[in-house]
Amino acid sequence: MTQVNQEIMEKFQPEGIFSNRWHGHDICYCEHCTRNFKTATGLELPKAADKLDPTYRKWADWRMKRLREVWSVWDAGIRKQKPTARFIPNGFPDKVMTGKEADLFFADQQARRGLMAPWSNGKGAKELRSTLGMKPLIGIFSVGIEEEFRWKDSVQSDAEIRIWVAEGTANGMRPCFVKFGVTSTINAGWKP
């Protein structure tokens, strides 16, 4: 990945590289994670995401340390190419680390799901603001429904979107709208 980042920086000189879902979704059982976890802890990877399992807790600690290392290596490589550019991880789970390391942060809290309170976006903004200080905090939101079996072409009600974005904005987030699943008829006449 460091070589990919280097190529992007050399060819395009962006202000930063934003990485979506860079930290994965849970336990990875690839040969590298299996070997690295075993080397670090002497244990096999946990069989399931069970917070009561001591092995899973050790994996969670190991994973966080590894993510910090990866963030540091990627950010250093990007800054070597362009000192003012940064690696911008999406949704880093450690808010204290985020506040310390990030010059800005994208909070990927796209919408409310289930019984989540409508002010949850504002609560998340307050939590991040407490560690980021006055650094830019960008709140990614979408119009799609964010349920377990979400369909990104869906659209929430206007009131739902407004309260979600208003809560985040009122608590220090800069709104960033995303829309997935644009149809080809909209793009049919577009030419680069």
C-alpha cells in the first residue's frame, strides 16, 4: 500500500489520501493477520467477535496497535512526497489517537439506524470535538437508509436527513453529502 500511496502522490499531488473502510470490518483471517497475531501474542485468532472472550480482547488491543502503526507508516510516506499532505483514515475507532494525529477528520456517520436517537450525530460530533479541538471535523451523511440490509439507492425522509445533519452541524461538524447509486441516465450527457 505504501507503493500505491507513493504513486498516487507522485502522479496527482493530492492534499491527502482518504481511505474508506481501511480498518476492515472485524477479524481478518488472512495469512498475514494470522501470523502477525500469533507472533505478537502467541495465540490463535479468536473464532468470533465475543467481547467476553479474553483472546478477542487481546486481538482488539493488538488490532488497535497495528492500525496505529499502519496509519503512521502511510502518513509518513505521504508526507515524504508532499509535506502538507496527510493520510486521512475513515472512522478510526480510537478517538484520542484521532485527535492527536489527524489534522482533520471525516466522521462517517451517514445516518441513523434502528432505534438510534436522532441526536446521535451531534453526540458523535461532541465526542470527536473533545479530542480534535478546533481541527476541521467533516460529517459524512447520505440520503440512503442505513439499516442492516441497506439499499444505497433508497432515500430517507426529508425530516430525517435534516435533523441528522442539523445535529452534527450544530455540534461542530462540517456537512459532507454523499450519494450512492447515481443512475446512468443522469450521467448520459456528461463528457470529461
